Amino acid sequence: MVESTYSAIAVTSLSAEGQPSSLQEQLKTSDQEHRQHVRVLFERLKDNGLVINFDKCRFVQKQVNFLDYTIREYGILPLPGRVGAMRQLRRFFASVNGYKHFIRQVTDQQAELTVLAKETLAKCNESLSNGTLLHFSILGKPLGLMIDASSISTGVVLRPFVKETWMLLDVPEAKDGVLEVVEVSMCIEENGDAHRTKRYELMNRNRIDGSPSLLIVRRGEPFKLKICCSRNFNENRDVVSILLSVQPMNGEKVSHGNRTIVYLPLSKPDDAVDEDDSSWSARLDMVEGNELSVSIRTSAKASVSRWEISIDTKLVDGNDSNNFNVADPIYLLFNPWCEKDPVYLEDEKLREEYVLSDTTMIWRGCEQSFHPTIWKLGQYEKDVLDCSLLLVSTVGRVGASYRGNPVRVTRALSAAVNSNDDNGALAGKWGNDFPDGTAPTAWVGSVNILQEYYRTKRAVRYGQCWVFAGVLATAARALGIPCRVVTNFNSAHDSEASLTIDYYFDDKNEQVDGVTSDSTWNFHVWNEVWMRRCDLGTDAGDLYDGWQAVDATPQELSAGMYKLGPAPVKAIKRGEVNVLYDCDFVFAEVNADEVFWRYKGRNQALKLIRKNSSRIGQFISTKAVGVWEREDITDSYKFKEHTCEERITMMKALKEISSPFVRLYTNEELHDINFEIVVKDDTKIGDPFTIFVNIKNTSEQTAYPVEGIVHIDTVLYTGKLRKPLKSIPFEKTMEQNDTSSLEMHVDFDEYYSHIMDQACFKIVCWANVKGTNYEFFAQRDYRVRKPDINISLNNEPVTGSSLSVTATLQNPMSIPLTNGAFRFECSGVWQSIDIVEDCIEPGQVATVVFSIIPQFAGAAQIAAKFNSTELNDVDGFLAFEVLENRD
């Protein structure tokens, strides 16, 4: 007869590779692994010509009887009624009776033996009914001999060292004694499936390195525990209670008053349960002898923290009690699947995209030429969840009683991700040289940043806006908050809270520094988090619930720290700039008007050159749901440019902040001379490009003499650190209805030595119409495109099997690429892959091959990055499906 459990195979113990394995190894197997073990057993039997009777086989049992024992998940018990010692005693009495003719006074001796045997058997049967559970030996754990001796005997017990203690064999109490908890199973696999947390590295540690897996669950939903006791549970006499308490961080105090300590009596299945969103409960689901199956439901407002669990047992009519502390804490997360949680998100596809997906797309570039960067969020990776809790509690200083509030948590994260004023995770630097750290363009994802910070507790160098946003998205999703990354092209940085971006130029058409800190970034990246804004009043639902803008890039102070949000996107669109938090700054980022001034000195009057009310806030982008494409969400932030609603919203915002610039929007001027800057998009780095300035006189009566200059500068994406590259002056008389075109050709050799990390340029045209006071000014952002890394799979991706991957990159430039290196980040693979490529000659295609082992079935992605001395920030990406291994 063959019987099997998840714990062991009764006939033999084999690993998945067909090799003998320890019993403990098989205690931790999943259903899939167990089936594989059974399959290997059958193959071994077949190879040896053995046949089994299927009718006498039972599979996937919680326990099996084998010989004179019951084998259960935690250990071995004697099989009642089939104890070998009892049979030996009966044989002895039969022998005495057969040889009674040779024994004097045999009747008296048999009587004495019968009385003694009955007393002994009764005691043995009672002991066996409450039999001691003998634990299995545990692979890799120390074993110790516990020795004691008296004058007449010596006793030796072998005990394993588990969870910082020498595990006892739990000598049972008397039948009516207080119940003791022997061990608690956290039901890792069952809870991981139910709470969608099975991909966290903490939940997989046992199969990764043999250390205990730690339970991660989402609040507001019940999770399962199995409690193994020293004897059978008697629901009429035994009382069990469960105590949960937040594991304190930074010496914080926890208490019953703020619900960071919760005491839960174990209720029966038919007891009424309070369904209030702040309620907790512990329910007894099933009793099987000495094993209790328990469901614990946490509050939908519970602190998002590590929680410790202890179990108290006592008798109904007694004062004595026993306490068992579960060795490892559990992690409690926000729950977008729970309607009572403020972060509840109704659509399952949105939850999969904004909570469960561990890879996203971040758009960079400029308004005319932008591209996605693949970013591995890696919220499931080693140390990421612990680091996220550290950022909220220690760096963000959010106490345990407030860590269940998503407004507080996300506002703290926006401050803690940057290191400007609180020793946060990431130091920012905007420049073109990073000798004491990693260039922001070299990062492929958040994992290495958060792991380094968690290990060193020092800010990681360096980040820029998209890196800050990627790290914040990782922390938010790790904690269970729906989050997405948003890019705004032509993003305003309004340092004066005027809702205008002001530029000042001298008589030489050079920008005057020091007058203002305003700037327009080619792009800026922040985050949105999804939540109800209960803090804004009972009527906030339709007005402010939903997506909230948060930003970890240190730009301006908010409440004395570099942080921003959460700002309701709905309020931003309506121009409600005084709504909490920081709506005024985000409104300016997407709606501010650019104003250009002629500056002739501190005490001289300013001359308005030009104002542009439609350039700021273009192509606001995020990753589309379920596909690797861009979704334009500009309409969620602002009304369409030049519409009545857009201008009314701007006037409303200006009035709310009492801006002195309201007067600028009274009139619009029309001019006969029009200028247009045209340049071919999608130029690859290494190729030349040409700038065209088209001039048109629309007047049918007047000719205009025009003079001016066109120049191009290399610049950071923030508009700072301009470096002149090339300029061409021009002078021409534009006849009536005349058109003219000016060309400026820029070769690779001209721009390469000046180019900065993101290959951005600023094209500017100044012109003056002689005989008038009219001046023309226009500018355009431009970038050259970098090559792509092409990635392909060499075999079918299957869980647990090696997957071969090939990546290629062609050098598009006329110079070799030296000191190069590829980095690959793969979803479901807990380590990045680095491959050195010392030199790639001009035009050469570099090819690298590597292998990964996917851990989970379903959607997966590979993100790639290449950096060298001559060319950096080169991206690549591949999305694919991993199949479940059925073998």
C-alpha cells in the first residue's frame, strides 16, 4: 500500500532529482513539488519492475498510518491499538499459561501478574492517547544530547536547535492540564495565494536558502494559521486567545489604546463576527485532534507594520495559563482588494498593473522626441519591503498608530526617498559627472538602490527625477499602495509660486542668472497613488478621491521639508490650488505660462518680449494598463489648451494665490512676421542633423527688415548648465507675402564633445524687426536618439528551468565604445546580471548570452542597460510569458 502526504512519501524519501533527501526537506514542499516526488517514486518502482495496487493507495493526505505509527506534518505519534509492546505482553501471558505445569503456585503468581498488567495497561493506554509528538530531525540544524543521571539510571534525549532554542519533545501534561502550543504553521503557500503575496522573497526564503519563510498578508482579509498542541483540543474546557502587537521600531510605544496591540479570543465557527472596518477577529475553523485551524481577520485600518503573534491557552475553570510566542513576525500590508481599505481599487486589471506588476515604463526625452525606459520596480526582492518600512517609520517618522493611513505614509515616502533633509535613501545630483557614485542614467531599477541603502543606512548616490519616482513606486507597491509613474513634458518649476515661469535676457540675448530660479524641464517624472482622501472631509469622495500626485524629487520645501503631496489630481485640474497637499506647485508644473522679459538692470523697467500660455504640460504619460504602451493622461490634469475652461481655470488659480501677474492675460498681440523652428525628429546619435528657421511675412502692404541669430546649446534636461554649441546670425528684408528659410547644419564631430548624458539640445531663435519695438523669441528642445539593445529568447521559458537569453547592441558612432558593461534585470529573478564588454568597434554588433531561471509562471520582463565611457543610457526590453512546469 502506498500512502503520501505533503510531508513525506511513506515508501521512500526522494528529492525531485531522484536522490535521497531528508524528511525535513519534504516537510516544506509545495503541492507541485510533492506531485513531482510521487512521480519520481513511481519511475523508480517501474525501473525496478515493481507493481503497486492502485486501489490500496491514497495520495495527498494530511497524515498517514505507517507500521505502528501515525506520520503527521510535524512529527510522529504512536498508532493507537497497534502498539508492539502490548502484543509482546500478551504473548508473555500465553507462554506462562502454556508452561504453568512447571511453575509452583502458578495460580497465585498469575493472579498477581494479571492485576499488575491491568494497572500498567490502563496507564499506557492513557499515555498513548495523549502521546508525545516526536519531531522530525531538521536538515542543517544542530543536534544536542541532553543527559541526566541518578544513582540508578541515566537518561539521554536528542533535541534539535530550532528558532534559538533546543526544541523539547513536549512531555504532556496530565489529561486535564493546561493545553500547550507545540508549534504554529504560518500556512505560507495557502496565505500567499489568498493574499497575492507569494512572490515576495520573504515568503520564499525557505526554498531559496533554507531559512524560515516569513508570512506577508494584506489587512482586512483573513489569514490562516495551524496550531499544533500538546494534546487533543477540548472546546468545552480549553480557552485559546491570540495576541497581536506591532513590532516596535525606533523605540516607539505600542498599546491597546491605539490598536497597535490587539487581544483576540478564539471564537467558534458559529459565533457572530463584527464586520466593522476597524474590527479584528480570530475564529476556530477546524479541529483535528491536537491540530487547530484558525482564521485571523485584521482591521482594514490596521497599522502597516511587522506584527508579532503570541498564543495564550488556559482552562475554563482554571487560573493557570501557558503562552507561546511565534518566533517570526508577520508583515501586514495595505489591501487594494478590500473595499473597506482606503486604497481599495475596484478593477482587477488596474490592481494587477499598479500593485502586482514589478516592472514599468518611464518616459523621458522632450516634447518632440520621447522614448520609454524600462524600470524594474522589484517590490518583491530581498530587503525591499523591510527597507520600505524603514523609510516610512525611521526616516519618515510615521509612528505605528499612523502607518495605516495612506496619506501619512505616501507623504512620508515623498520625503524619505530623497536625502536632502532626513538621511533618506537617494541623493540627487544634476550634472554630467558622477565620479563618487552611480550616474542616474546607469540605474535599471530600484532594487540595488534600496538594498544598498538598507545595508548601509546611507544615501545612495545618485538619482534624478525618474530614479526618485521609480524608487517611490517600488516602496508604495511593496507596501500595497496602488502606484504609477507619470511623466510631464515641458514641466514647469515655479520657484516663486506665481504660476508663471519667468526668463530674463540682457541686450546680448543671453539669459540673466540670479534673477529667478524658475525653469522649464524637458520632462519631469513624479508618481500617482490611489486612495480615498478621508482627511479632506466627508464630502471629499467625488471631489478628491482617486489618483494623488506625490513627488520625491527635491524641488521646493513643503512644511519645512523636501516633499510633495499627496495632491488630488481632480483638484489640480479644477485649479483648486489651496487643497492639501501642494496642489499649487503641481498645477504650475502642468499649467504655468512662460513669460520672457528684456532685463536692463535692477532699477530699470522690464520689457515683455513674449508670453506662451500653451507650452507647459504636454503629453503627460504613464504606462498603459496590461500592455507595454504609453497612455496619455493629460486630460486628467488640465483642460485642453486655448479653451474657455482652460483660461477660466488659470484665472481662478491666479486669484486664489493673489498673483500680481493677472494683468498679463488681458490682451493678445498679433504680428505680421512669423517664425518657425523645424528639425527632423528621430536622429540617431552618430548622425548629423539640420535646423531650419522658416520666416514668413503675412502682410500684403509692408516689407520688414529683419535681423537675428539662431544658436544651439547642449543642456541638461532641466534646462540648466547650458553650453554653447553653434550659432548663425542672419539679416534679411522680408517683402510682402514673402517666405524665407535659414539652415544650420550640425555634424556629429561638432556636437559629440559637448553632449551631456541625455543628449539634449536647446535651439533658440532671436529676431528684431527694424524700425519697430517688436522682438521675437522662440526656443525648442531637441534630442538625438540612442540605439536600442535587442533581446531574444533561445528556448521556451518554463518555471524552474534554465532560460537562455541573447542580447545584441550595434555601435552607431564612428568611435569605439570602451569600458562597456551590460546590466540585466529580470522579473521573478532575485539578482541582476552584469556582463562586461570591453570594446565595441564602430559599426560592430556586440552579442552577449546569459541564462536565468524563472521562478513564477505568467508575465515576465527583461530590462537591459548599457553604459560605456563614450555612450551611456542605452536601453533594451523584452516582455514574454513564462509557462508552468508540468513535469
